[in-house]
Amino acid sequence: MRPPRLISLVLIRLVLVTLCLPPAGALADRAAADRCATALTGTSRTMYDGALPAVAGGTAVPDALRGLARGMVMTGAVSREVARPMAEAAGACLAQLR
């Protein structure tokens, strides 16, 4: 009687572990975005890192970057002319999460 019970316990655990894993597509998208981000430098990389949690949580890429870039311009970290192309570069990588 013990072997069938042991098998059922193992199967239940296997199913529970499988349900806890993220879908494979989500991992591939994040990996592609991170690979893209390795080419980013300076402000672009800062924007990517800052917007990543919001985009991964479902916020649209432009919305996440707009708020981040606006804050950087307002604090004087970057000029408006620099912020736009840097945000576009970061956005290209963040778009791969979708």
C-alpha cells in the first residue's frame, strides 16, 4: 500500500512545483531585454533599470520612461535633448518584455 501513496505524493509535489514556475515565454522575454540592455550605457542604462520593474508589472513602456525621464530632467541630471534619445534606446530594450 505504501508505494501507491508515495507515488501520489510525488506526483502532487511535482504538479505544485510546476504551477509555481513562471511561463517559459516570460523568461525568454526578460532574457532578451537584458541582453539588449548590455549595450546601453550611462543614462540609457539608468533609465532601463529604473523603468524595468514598472514595465514588468504591466505599465506601458512610454509611460514608465516618460515619468522617469521627466524626473531626471527636472532634477538637472540630464537635459531634455539628451533624455529623449536615451529614453528611446532604453525603450527599445524594454519593448522586448512584451
